Amino acid sequence: SSYEHKLNFKKSKEACLSYIQDAMLQKQWKRAAEFLTFYVESLEKDYSREHVGPSEMIWRIGTEILCHHSHSSVKEFNCFMEQMKTLGVKRYLKASILNAVCLEHVFHLLCNGQIDEAYQNLSLAESWRFGEQTAIQNKEMKLIQAYRGLLDYYSWSKQKNILLEHGLDGFADLSVEQEMHSCFRKAAVNLKEIIKIPGVWDLFVKCYVDLLEFYGDHNEARQVLNEYAYNSKFPANPNAHVYLYQFLKRQGESKKSLISALKILHDIVPSHELMIDFNTMLRKSKKRKRRRLGLEVIFAVLDYAGWKENVKAWSCLARQVKQVVISEKHLGWIKKEWSSRKDWWPAFHFSRYLAKRNWQENESLSYEKALVAGILLGKDCKYFKYVSHQGCKAQVKRFRMLKKFVNRHNPVYLRISG
Amino acid sequence: RDFNERCAQCSEVNWGLTDGGRYYCRSCHNVTERTREVVNTDFMTNSRVQTISKHSRKQEKTGGGCEWYVCEGFQLVLKKQAEALEALGVCPQMKDEILCNFWRCYLQKSKQAYCNRPAGETVKALSVCESSTDVDSEPDRPSILHLLSLSESEGDLQTDCSFASSMSKVSENTSVYSGSVDGSLYLMKNQKEKLRMTMPMTLSFCYMALLWLREPMTLSELLRFVVEGHIPYLNVFRLFPEKMKLCGLDLKIFCVESWPVYEEVHNKMVELAAFLDLPRFPDITDNCFLHPDMLCIKYLMEANLPDELHNWTCRVVKKIGIGEVDFLTLVPGNKSTRKVKYDILAAAVIIVVLKLLFLLDDNYEWLLSDLAEERNKNNKEGGQYFEFKKWYEVVKHSLDVEQKKLDEERAKYVWRCEKPLFYSVKNKSKVLKRRQMVVNLQNQFGKLSGPVQRAEKPNPSSFQLSWSEENTDCFHGHSLKGILQEKRGLLTAMNPDYWLCTVKLCNERLCGHLAHYREVDFPQSYHFVLRLFSFLLRIQPSYIHDEVCMIEHKLFNKKLYKKLKYNTVLRK
């Protein structure tokens, strides 16, 4: 506090640190840099007993400032990082922190397109060994290896494209092919390691699976994707299921397995774009349960504002609703889905304002929606009335058909809404 | 050197000369009564210092360092501090006479039993370049770690403890490192008996000399000058000559990493004066700078308060007798009297006067202020009446600005200097590399700091707040008429009430304070004035509060004898 007139080194640096943090929060980078110059002499004291030492502080703060300050450059950043690494090698930074420093540096280099430098840095970091802790146990080290694997994948990919473009004509390409295989091996080894650890590794998984598929190891690929999607130790990740589904599709797997993959995705992310495919798959099924699920899925999709104006989604719903109405079976399904939505969907989707707008902007959209509205809310609802009237006035054939259809099936509405 | 008798204690013939010109045995430090005519009385130069240890000086193999004793180091520090004070305007007599006499006296008093080693043992401390494993060292020699733990200032230099702990693994019999000859010995000494010299004590010496000469510098000013860098204290080793190598345990002795604390310096000064058997100090009379009447003028000006208040401070001072020569003058060794802290006393007097005139209960002072404001509005001619509210706003604004600056200065305080410190030759390269890195980082981020350059250290100034007489913001000339009335030919305050800070004083010796200050227990206005003087004097508000309590108790002595209820308001 300001009434404290005593001062020692430690308190002084603590105060300095809080000024730095305030400045950073307010994005005053010059001020943060200014106070950092006064903080750095902390390095001359040994804080080995502290949890977070000044080296780490300086690295984190310095990185932030250099990233945001308008006058800093990649060169300055690199120079700073080199200094931090020197600090680390002198054992004042824990091994994991040092690796983290390296990784940040690498990201920065990658963002600036300095791929080769990034690769070199990664290789260098991998070669560091620290007395007590072997590099392998270190999670950050695994990341370093993984990113190197990623860059190897990138090289592999480039070479693969070269080969595919020019075709395997002539021995000149043999070296390219050999290099490609060598990149594959390096990449595979490293990528495989990281995805064993619970985490979100979308990029690594994708690349690894790509490699495996190319070389025909589908079993391994399937195993990897299953692990990634279903192992409870891994954090819930919608993408895992997407990748699995896409793989299964590529492999021509049975509908059953495709559906079970997408079902989980529906549970996690009901508004996912794959839900359209899912619904399409389901409503064509012979099995009742699946058709039922399809209805559930498509209703859930349209709960989300992002789908409001999506013709395809409305078309799916419209088709399925039509299907149910015509068969006159399973009206209970619609009733059930509608019961939790009837209080808010009308205002959300079927207001008069929306009717006007949809008609003006997108006739198909208004058509599909009108069909749904007509069934769910009856022929006298605002939306249906307006759109069908406009449609008939404009003498568009399908609107006349629509009007007839809805009028004919109006009793359905009564049963649903009751 | 021409003295060939055997030592009475250890039978060796190994003599040196103390500063007092007496022979002492270098083996057992037994001081004799035999003196040698000393021609050269120049106490402070190195040549004088050499008389003590010239005999054992030998050129080192590396670095050209010399052997030096800890007390020589302190002597040098004091010399530099005295020079700095002279540059600030203190009379040269301080440096040339007073301070060195005090120091000589101290050396005599403390050297008589500088160490209590059995006869025959020699000082065995290694200098910088000797090897660390010495098989012949005594088995019961303490390890470095033990020595380090003996030092009472645990806040300083924890840095090197970790290094020391790794060193002690080398060998339990390892002799200790220090650049000075007796660094390790110094720390081993039983501190309580001999008033072992420390860095804060150098300031006690300085203050004692200033007090003796009645120089116009209070202790709070002295310490402020130290913090502002005008007087060597932090990194004072920078001023040591090249050949006086500082390393190892010397760091524990000479390097500080905290600001000097008022109470500590003051208490040590008092202890020191007693230790040196000094007589009664020169009288503090009413034309001395340190006399409350004089100091009050300064503080009233600095606090931007009306000059008229000075009459009141003088009245209070007179009434309770704190302007008396015997009260103010320091008599060392007299444990019964409470030692006077002149700056705090003067500040407290002003606060009491403000309470007398304005009550400061967060209510009355504003009422008075409104009245004054009315009067000032209606009456443009004639002097301005003092409006508490306006004063408060003006001073608070300046205080907040200065406090904010001070807070930033605390965060930006530079503790290390370009001359690196290393524990031993072994970690020298590490330390130098570190320093290089620090410098690199400072340069790199310094460039990113923008055009704002670090201000040069401020010119030493006696006044921290100043108010220009031409400004409307200056209250010096304002009149107190609005709050005074005449009663029986005497001017008294219109305010009839007063509230005591505390009804009962604590026993200072037991709990360290006369009263216990908590901001929430007192009116905001009171807290504000405490805060103002706390800033000016750079001490905790609670210390000023203590003095206020003390003054109030003297002032209302009689009334307090009639048992009053807690926090009752008194009628004057």
C-alpha cells in the first residue's frame, strides 16, 4: 500500500510486476516495456525456491510485449527468444518451460513463413537434454516432436504432390520418392506419439490418418480415429467424430457404423452441418427408429439461428413432415417434437415479417417454410397465408399445389396442436 | 614494529597499531597501554588505515588485491557518506572532525574485545584466490551455512545462500570466503555485546554527527536523501578502490537490499551514543533548526497551511514544555527519557493544532469552511479567510500526484549496479553473464519504452511540495480570523471541543507503540493530515499518531486525571 515507506528488493519487484500486469491488461505496451526494464534485474537473484521465477515471468511478459508492440520485429523477437533459451540452458528455467519458449518461438516463425528456421529450432530443441528429467517424459517435448512431425508431413505432402503431378516417369523421381518415404517415417513416428496423450490434436490426427490411408494402413487409421473419438480420457471433441465419420464414409462402411458415428455428433453439436447428411440418411431408412431419429435431428438443427435461412434444412424438414402426414402414421412424432417448440417457433420462424422477407428474398425458402408452417400451425397461420397468397398471385405452380395440400391435410394440424 | 616485548596474553611478538596509537597483539588482539607517538592525525586516509595491517599485507597472485579488514571498509563508507553530506551543504567540520572522532571512539570501544579467541590462534580467513580445501583448518570451524545463518538481516541477499549451500557440500572443513581478512570472523562475533557495525549503522553515525553539530537536516531528510541516491548506501562497494576486493561473506556485511528504516537508524543512534559514552549533546535551543518552533515553520509551509498557525504551534509547544532545552537535548545513557524525534514531533504539534482549531471530526471543519467561503465571497477586499475545503482539495490533489509518482519510483527502483557482485571466483563468470543478459534485455525493452526516458535523480531538495505565493493555490497568507474569537484579551479557537486519539497510552517498551492506529477508527480528515505528513517524512502514519497521542496527553494532563469515558469529547 502507499503508506508503506519501507521497501526491499522483493517488494519493489513485486510492485514492478503489478505495474507491468496492469499496463498489459490495458494494452499499454510501451509502459509495460518500460517497467519490464526495471524488472529484469531480478534475474540476478536466485529464485530457485519460488514457484514462478523471474526468468519465466520475463519470458512470458517479454513475449506478450514483443507480439503486440508496434515497433517490434521478428528479428527482435528471435533475438529475445535466443536470450531466453540461454537462460534456460543455464538451468534457471525448468525443462518444460524452456520447451514452451521454443514452441512459441516456432509458432512465431511459422506465422512469418520461416518454415525452415522453425524446423531447425524444433530439431535443436529436441536435442536438448536435462539432467534429472529425461526429455521423453516432458509433455512439451512431445509437442516439439509432434510439430516437427507436422513439418515432416508438410514436406511429405509437397513431395507427394510433385510425384502425382509428374507421374512416376523416370528414375529422376526416385530420390523424391525416397525422400517422401523418409518424411513419412519421421512424421508417422512423431505424430503417433502425441496422439497417445489425451488432448485435442485435430491437426495431428488428420495428418496422421492421411498418411496411413495413403500407405494403405486402414486398420491403424480406424483404430486411431476410434481412440480419438471414443476414449473417455480424451476431452469431448466434435471434430473427432467428424473425422471418424468421414473416414468411415471413405471406406464405404455400413450405414450402421456411419449412423452411430453421427449420432454422437448430434448429441454434442446438434447444429453441426453434417446433420443435414445425417437426416437425409436417416429419413430414407427402412427402420422406423431411424426415421424417427431423423425427424428429431432436423428439428434440432432448426432450433439454431444459424440455420434459419437455410433452404436445404427446411427442405429436409418439409420432406419428412410431408412424408409423415401422407402416411398418416406416426403423427405422434411430430406432436412430440412440436410440443416443446410451439411456444417459440412461431415467433422465431413464422412471423409475418419473416414471411414477407423470405418471400422477397428467397422464394424456395419461403416455399419450404410455408409447407412446414401450414402443417404445424394450420392454413390460417400468418406465414402460410401470406406466402401461399403471394405464391398463387404470382401464379407459381408449386404454391398452388402447396395450398391444396395443406388445405387437404388441415385436420392434421388440429391433431398436432391439441 | 620496534616493539619487541612478548605479548602478555599469548607470548607472541606480533604487534600492530590501533588508531588510537596503541600497540595491539595481532595474534590475540590484546591491546596494550603502550602507545606510540602518532604524527599523522589524518584519520580518514588510506595511509592511516595501512598502519594497522601493513605488516601482513602481501601482494596477491591474481588481481592485485590487498588485504583489508571489515572496519576499514566501513571507514571508507563513512568517509564517502560524509563527503556526500558536505556536498549537500553540511559543514566540513562534520567530516573532518566529528564523524571521525566518533568512529575512532567506536573502534576503541569495540576493538578491546573484538574477538574472544583463545591465545595462539591466528585469524584464518582466506582471501579470494586461495583454494578452498584446506586440510589444516580447525575441525570445529563453522561451515559457511552456519555463518550465513547468524546474520540477523535475513532479508538481504538470499541469493547467495543457495550457492553457499552447494558450496558447503564440498567439505565441512572448508574455510570461508571473503574478500576481507576478517569477514567470516565478523559475522561470527556475538552481535549483542559489541554493537557490531552494519550498513544501517553508518547512517546512525551520520545522524549522530549531524545532531551533534545541530545541522539543519532531520533524520527523515537524511534517509530521503539516501533513498534518492544523494548519499552512498546502496551499492556503496562501488566506491571501494579496485584493490579492495569484495566477495563472499563481505556481501552479507556491505550489501543492502532494503531502504533504511527510520526507527532502526534512530534506535541504533541512541544505542551508539550510549555505547560511546558520549556526554550530553550540544543544546537544542529555540533558534536551532531542530527546535519544534523552527521545524513547524518549515512543515507549515510545506503543508501549505497559513503562517498564522505558527503562533498556535508555539503556544502548544510552550504549554507542554517540549521546547525546553532539557527536553530536546539528547543525553546518552539516560534510559528514562523518551528520545525525541524532532521531525515527527513537529509534525504532531501541527496536527494537534489543527485538531484544536478545526476539530477534524469530518463535520465541524467543513462547517467552518462553508462560513469562511461565504465571507470570502461577500468580501473581496481584505485578506482571504482560510477555507479548509479549498485547502484540502488543493493539497490532496498534489499529494495524490506525488504519492503516485513515489509509488512508481518504488516499482522502478534500481537495486543492482554495473559493478557485479560475486560470491567467489567460481561463480564470477555466471554472474557476469547474467549481468550481460540483464543489460541486453534492458536495452531491448528500453527501446520499446518509447520516448519516455528515465528522469535523472532529482536534485536534492529540502522541500518536496512547494507552493507559489503568486498562486491562488497558496494558503500561506490566508487568515484564521474566521475561526478565532477573542476571550478576555486572548485569542482562542471558536471550536470548543476536542477529541482524544486515545484515552490511555500503551507502554511503548512493551508493545513498541504508544497507541495503535487503525484508519477505520478515526475521522477521514485526521487520516488525511496523517497521510500528508507521513508522505513528507516517509514514515508510517502510526508513528506520527504516537506523537500526537503523547502531545495530547501532556496537553490535557490535568483533565485526564478525572476519569473520563472512552472517546468522550472534552470541553477546553
